[in-house]
Amino acid sequence: MYNQLEAYSCHLTAEERAPATIEKYIREAGAFLDWLNGVEISKDQAVKYKQFIAESRAVAGVNAVVAALNKFFAFLGLDIKIKPLKIQRQTFTRKEKELSHEEYIRLLEAAQDTRLFYVIQTICATGIRVSELKYITVEAVQDGQAVITNKGKARIIFIPEKLQNTLLQYARKHGITGGCVFITRTGNPLDRRNIWADMKKLCKKAGVDPEKVFPHNLRRLFAREFYSLEKDLNRLADLLGHSDVNTTRIYLQESGMEHQRIVERLSQVLLL
């Protein structure tokens, strides 16, 4: 079993998968093999496992596992492919999950003069993924743009002048003359787990619901703010690194509050 997982890990690395993706795929494949407990892999067992995890995970979580397992089966050369659960399209996101601009400002005020203060602004002002922070180097900041490579593809991230000045000031203050701007005490690029933990600690001080505070929600806020200004879905997809604009549309889901405000305004015109 462990030889299979080791070989699978090497295969994913050769495909230039992101470290976090490799970790996730190996974890899910290992969990499935543990569940099998020596029983031979088959379509029937895979379906039973999907039903098993569906009892304790949300639909999106189950489908993430399904995708990981199908990838694993393909690597093993098995003619097995299980279907994901169907997800009913949601018009609105949950209100308690949507980070507002006002809450974002409260987070910044609470994080003032800490490393997290600069990390939050960098993610939200550029729309990058937290895993892409390592591409924000002193050299990239000086140039005003960073080149992000992933799965053989490259895209340019533009760093606005105001953020350039802020980050260069931060780098000078901390003696960072080159390479990654955001590093640990040992000089390694900042890990997403450190950022996640720091953001959660910040919630109480900022008075913001912890359910709303995670790095990807900053990326979503960037998407909503950009679209409110430009109304250009294709250009937004390019900035976010999405190959499918339908993925970008998901980022623009709102809690429904704006829709409700519009309907209320219309009612003043349409109702006696």
C-alpha cells in the first residue's frame, strides 16, 4: 500500500502538481486504502466508500474526494471511475460566509503594523491565491508585476503602485533585500497554515465572524470589487487564473442582500 502511495506521490510531483494538491490526493488515497483494510480495489468498493464519506461530509467535500480517487485509479491503470454527487446550483452564497468590505477594513485595523497586515492587503489587492504569495518577491514588487507559474502555465499579477510602496517599506524595515517578501523566521516562504492560524486569531480583535475569515475569501472580495468597477468577467478570469469563466462566476455570488436592496428600490417605483 505504502509503495503505491509513494509511487503516486512521485507521479503527481512529475506532473508539477502543487504541494498542497499532492498532499491532499495522497491523504485521500491513503484514507481509502485504510478503509478497504486489505480488500481489493473495485468499482463496488469505491461506490460504497463514497456513500460512507457522504454521511459525514458536505457534497463539495465528497466530490473533492471523488476527484482525488479517480485520479488515483487512473494512475493504477484501473478502469474505475466513480461519479460525483450532483450539486444544485446556488444563486446566492450564505450570508455568514461573505466577507464585506467593512469587515475587511476592520481586519486591517486590528492587524496594523503586523506581518499579517501586509499579507492581507497583498492577497486582496492582487487576487492571488495564498499559495502564490511566494511569487511576491522584492524583485517582483520593484517591477510592479509578478509572474506566477502553475501546471506549465504562466500568468502575470500586477502589483499596484500603492502596494509596491507599502511592501518595499515593509521589506526595508525587516531587512529583506531579495527573494520572497513574506518569510518565516528561518527564511522560508510563509506557509498557508501559518497565515490561516494568524487570521483566525485576528477575528476576535477585529470583531469579525471567524467563519468569514480565511485567505480565499480575500480573493473573492478582490473579484467582487473588481467586477463592481469593470463588469468584465473575461478580464477578471484572466487575473484570477481561471480557464473557465463559470468558475469566476462562482466568486461573484453574493448573499442576496444587494439583490434585496435593488428590489426594495424598484418597489418604490412599481408599487402604489
